[in-house]
Amino acid sequence: MTRLLRVLGAQDGETRFVGGCVRDTLLDIEVNDVDLATRLLPEEVVTRLQAAGIKAVPTGLAHGTVTAVTNGQPVEVTTLRRDVVTDGRRATVAFTSEWRDDAARRDFTINALSADPSTLEVYDYFGGTADLEARRVRFIGDPLTRIAEDHLRILRFFRFHARFGVSEPDREGLEACTRRANDLMALSRERIADELLKLLGLPDPGTTLRLMIDRGILRPVLPEIGDPGTLERLIEAERRAGIAPNPLRRLAALLPADPDVAAAIAARLRLSKQATKRLVSAARRELAPPFILAYAIGADEAVDRFLLAGEASPELAALQAWQRPRLPIGGGDLIRLGLEAGPAVARAIRAVETEWAEAGFPSDRQQVREIARRHVDRALAGDAKG
């Protein structure tokens, strides 16, 4: 990082730490991503990186962003910008050399901080440090104007409040988000899903989600979301069981226990096939003995269902780490025991699998063979009677 900063002229005031890494450092929170802002134009950034032998990935040149890869770690380097035209979904930008102009286009005061890498001096143009001390999320300037520039800021307001805020959210920001909730309909469902799942993945978003539901924030895009009580009970069950939060599980808690509704919402939010499968499975809610259920639908899906039912047994942590065993015999073994190939083999193997699971998934092949022998004999006896 020191070399990268030197190449980008940080010692001459050309480049600063910016945004979340500054915010989180001031809050004494672990920093996961480091972002840099620079007065240098994107082409100059690329030229300097390449001359220094640092990999430069032009991830968003039109918007001023170059990703520098140093010691295997990506660092986003973005040229200072100001908004020229915004329509609620995207912005046309122009490059600038003014740090305040770049800070002014950010959403919240706590995200507009920058820091000099050489002196560690923090630059705060809009009262972000005071808001950090108060654990308050506040829009820069007029909230309605900032929402009109980018409608996603409605959801970001609540996510950042759930993560950093204490007590009640900023009143002016809350009222603006409530008034403009219908603006969310103009956003792509992928952006909505990404922001909502980030919110649901926070340690305890329950109070914030209740506020959003009471205010009708999600109604324009997810009218199916109802009583947040199930989510609050789920969060408590996760805590008691020592299970990490999962945003899809928590989304299921906000929805009716209806697989068809879950599938429709997954399609609306453009969720992946894997995410859709998990959300639909959670909506089914049916339970069985823990390891038998995990064998049938998968360990993660089984844990989802038990937690959604309010179960918080320590056994769930073991269930989550459980590896699905494999039935030690197959259809060929049943044929060798006397069954004819065909539907009877499939029926018998399902019966063997059920008894094997109920017996605790024994790995001893002879024990499983004895189970199989019984079911083959029953099948043959049934055929003889027929």
C-alpha cells in the first residue's frame, strides 16, 4: 500500500483514503476494503501504475475508476468527480480537482470523509465526524434532492442506520425516504435485491425492518412483506443457537410461508438458481428429525427451517456442518439380490434409503445389505402374490 500511495502522489496531496475505510477506522471497526480518491485523471493513474509494475484493471474508466492490484489485493482508485446529470438510477459525471465537489456527491456525511495518507489528517466538509460520534446517519444536503439523484439511497439510508445508527433515525432523512418510497419502483430489481440482502445480513436489522414496514418503504416493490415478528424471532433463535445470519433465511422470515410466493419473489429479484432454491425451501416450513431432514433437503436448508420454527438447539450448529452420507449400496446390488430391473428397483431403493436414514445412516455395508435383503424379499413376495 505504501508503494501504491507513493506512485499515486499521496505525499504531494494528489491521493487520499476515502469513504468507508476512513469511517470504519474512526469507529475502530475492521476495515475490509480500502478505496482511494485522486486528482489524477484515469489515464494518468493507469500510466503511473503500469510504469511502476503494478497491475491496473480499467474497471470503470468512464466513471473514473481503476483497480490497482498490489500484493494480490485490489484497491479501487477513483478520480475526483462531480455529478452533471442524474436521473435516479445513474449519473453522468465530470472529473474535477476539488475534494469538496467529490465529497458533495456522496450520500451521507459519514461516507464523505477523506484522509491524507501521509499525515492522517481527516477532511470533513459536511459534519461527518460529529455524526459518527452521535452514531447518526444523515444525508448531505437536502434528503429529497439526494434521493432524486439516486433512488437506491432510500434503502441505503436504512441499511446504514441499521449498521451504525443508535436510537431513532434522522427525522428529515426518514420523512424524505417515506415520501419517496415509490421511487424504488424505477430501480432494477437486482439493485434492490443486493441492497436488501446486505441489510438483512447485518447482525440485528429487526428494529430497522419493522420501521421500514411501518413506513411502507418496501410496499411498492415487495408488497408481500408483512409482520416483522417472525424475523425478530428468527434473529433471536440464530443468536441462541450460535448460527451466523443468513440474508435469504431472513428474507424468508418476512414472507408468507408459501413456496409459490417465494418463487415469484425470487424471480422478481432476479435471484440465482441456488438462492431461489434456498428461499423456496425455507418457505415450505415442514420439519422432520434434524438429520433426516438434512439428508433430504440439505444441511443449510434444514437449519433454515428449524430456526424459522423458533428452534435454537445447540444441535443445529452440528447439523450445519454435517456432510451428507452416501447410501452404501445401489440399484445394481438389489438386482443381484433378485429384483428385476425396472420400477421395482427404484421403489425398493427408496424404501432401503428411508430405513437406513431412520437407523442413523450406518456405514457398515453388511448392516445395509440386511436392510436391502428385507425390502427385496418384500418386493418379491408382493410380486408372487400378484
